[in-house]
Amino acid sequence: MGGDFWLSTPNGVVVTKARKKLKEDKILIGDFVEVDLENKVIEKVYPRNNSLIRPEVANVEQVLIIIAPIPKPDFTLIDKLLIKFLSLGIIPVLVINKMDLTEKQFIIDIESQYKPVCKILKTSVLDIEQTNKVLLPVLKDKFSVLTGQSAVGKTSILKTLLPNVNMEIGDLSLKTARGKNTTRHSEIFLLNNGGLLADTPGFNAFELDDYSPQLILDNCPEFAEFNTKCKFNNCSHIAENISICGVKQAVRDKLINKDRYDRYCDLYNQAKEKESKKYE
Ligand SMILES: Nc1nc2c(ncn2[C@@H]2O[C@H](COP(=O)(O)OP(=O)(O)OP(=O)(O)O)[C@@H](O)[C@H]2O)c(=O)[nH]1
Ligand SMILES: [Mg+2]
Ligand SMILES: [Zn+2]
């Protein structure tokens, strides 16, 4: 903080500053950098595989989107995150946390929406052994990031995996009242199976800014199985008559989740509107 960058090197963590020429805000968590170890100065940021704004992080391989029965999931937010990560080639994993508070219907609903989209895992930080068992194999040898709404339990999960880590956990009721995040900065931790895991601040809003309608369509993976049955190659699965749209038929036949489909229509139409405004 305050212009300091904590750098992991083969000889341990080194606190560095950025070279004046490098704007500090251009360095992100997850960046690979060239460093002058003698003067503890970052000289150069290497080209990134990817970078995200929410959460603000670079070179991510996998994102764990944490959800919980409380606070209630914002499904549109989850869908937008999934589209973003899939479009960047980042592996998304949905983690249902607070399983100790979860009712069966909640799980059924989540699985019916997201099973065809990404891996779904279940955790409760009250069951340390099970949480480790479920998460560690998925995190092994990858750089993963915890993300999701505030108070779903991201930091709590990190602490379950690394009990000695010194990060603050929030109080749900206090936080809701204040509307504040507990975690304010991102930090990367090394797991003893070689995985790297970053905790990041939660957020309750996220936009797909410049995403075209086509990009949104292309990142709804559950449509792929059915769009071969659409009469036209460029079918958007929205305005077309059901008789010529394989995706619409699959929604009718309950082979595609209707809530997911309805939200897709909204996101597609919003992107379409944005696009048309751009050329006005
Ligand atoms: N019952 C139950 N409570 C949990 C579980 N995981 C987290 N909590 C509680 O949920 C609240 C929020 O936990 P945090 O770990 O601070 O949530 P966070 O996602 O890191 O929140 P931000 O940092 O604000 O984004 C705390 O009161 C935790 O004790 C769980 O598995 N079961
Ligand atoms: Mg946190
Ligand atoms: Zn179609």
C-alpha cells in the first residue's frame, strides 16, 4: 500500500517501489515484473495474458465465483462475470459457500442454472476438512482468484485453506448496515500444493461495457448443443419464431434453464441497444 508493491521472488517477499517512469496504477496484482533487487525498484511489467478490472488482477488462470444463500445471489451479476471470464479464456468455477445455511431448493436451482456452464463446488467454512478436500485439487498449480459479492465468504474460505493468514473477516449484519466491504485490497497467497490464490474485495455491480451482442451469445455455452438446430446460422435465439430456433425449443422443453435464457435475452438486447447508440 502507499506505493509499495509486495513482490514474490525466489528468495522470499521483497517490498518494492515502482520506477518513476512506470505509473504505479499500471501495476496489478498478478503481474510478472522485472526488478532491480539492489534498489528494490520495479523496472518493467511484462506483457499480460489477461487483466481484469473487477476484481483488479492480471494473468488469472481460474476464477472462483463464490455465492451463498445469504447474501442472496445476484444472478445477472454472476452471468456477466461468467461471460467475461469465458470470453477471456479464464476457467470459471462456481462455489456455493455457507452450505451449512443452504436449503436443498437453493442447490437444485443453482445446479439447474449453471451445471452446463461451469464446474460447481460446495463448501462451508464450518467444515474445514471438507472445504480443503473440495478446493485444494482444483487450486493445485494454478493462479486462481476468489471473487463475488461482498460477504459471501471469500476471505473466510481463504482462511480455511491457510489458517495462519492475517486477513479480516466481516460481520454480515454490520456490513449490510454499513454497505461496506471488509476486504479492501487484493493479495496473493501460496498454497502448499503449488497453487496461488488471491483474495479480492467483493463488489455488487459489474458491467460488460463494450461487449457486442455476438460476444454475449458466444459465451453462453449451454446454447452450443442446440444452435445447430436453428434454421439460420446467425440466429440470435431471441426474436426468431420458435419453429426455426433450436435454442428456444430447448428452453420450451426445459433442456435449457429458462431463467438463464431470459437473462441472456436481457443482456443481448442491452448490448444491442448500446451498439446502436454508438453509431447514431
Ligand atoms: N455460516 C457460515 N458463515 C460463513 C461462511 N463463510 C463465511 N461466513 C460468514 O460470512 C461473513 C462474511 O465473510 P467474509 O469472509 O468477510 O466475506 P467476504 O466475501 O470476504 O466479504 P468482502 O471482503 O466484503 O468481499 C462472516 O460473518 C463470516 O463468518 C460459511 O461457510 N458458513
Ligand atoms: Mg473479504
Ligand atoms: Zn436460435
